[in-house]
Amino acid sequence: MSLTPDRFFNGENTCSCCNKPMYVNDVGIVFRPSYKIIDDFLFCVECATQMTMAILQDLSRLNPDIAFAYYDRFTGSKDATSLNLRRHAEALKALAERMEGHAEMVDQFGR
């Protein structure tokens, strides 16, 4: 996955989920499947957020052996698996901290 704008995005410049037009300075998420049977996907921020939250909730309920098997596919170096696990762990920690902060704001001030 990568953030847009991507100078060489392969596909239509609309959100693959809601069909919102995406322009040069719009920010979203590009997903490039490792197999090229299907085209790339482009998601606007709103759709990417909904999808990410749903996926994170599902992953938290999975068998860890299944969830972590993905990381064994990183073979660029002998440390690739651990480096990617740590990188993703840091990103999830940062997300959890921001969510906790937002929850505190909601408690204090409402929506």
C-alpha cells in the first residue's frame, strides 16, 4: 500500500469503494495486489479509514499464527521479518495513542 498522490497510478482516478473522483492533490491509499490478476485499488481517506478499522478489529480476533504468517514472506534480508513486525507495531502503537487521546476528548467535550 502507498499514499497518494502517486505519479504513476495504474487505474482510474476514482475511489474503488465509493467512486468519488480523486484528483492530483487528493490523499488516499493505493493497494497493489502482489498478483496482477486484478488491477490496483485506490481508496479515498473516508473509505480507507472504514476499511482499515474493520480489518484491524478482525485481525485482533484472529489466531496470531495466521495473522503473523504474512510477515514470514518478507525475505529481503535475514532481519526483514522482525524489522517489518516492529515497524507495523510502532504504527499501531501510534494509532492506539491517537485513538486514546480522541476518546478522552470525546469524554470531555462530546462529539
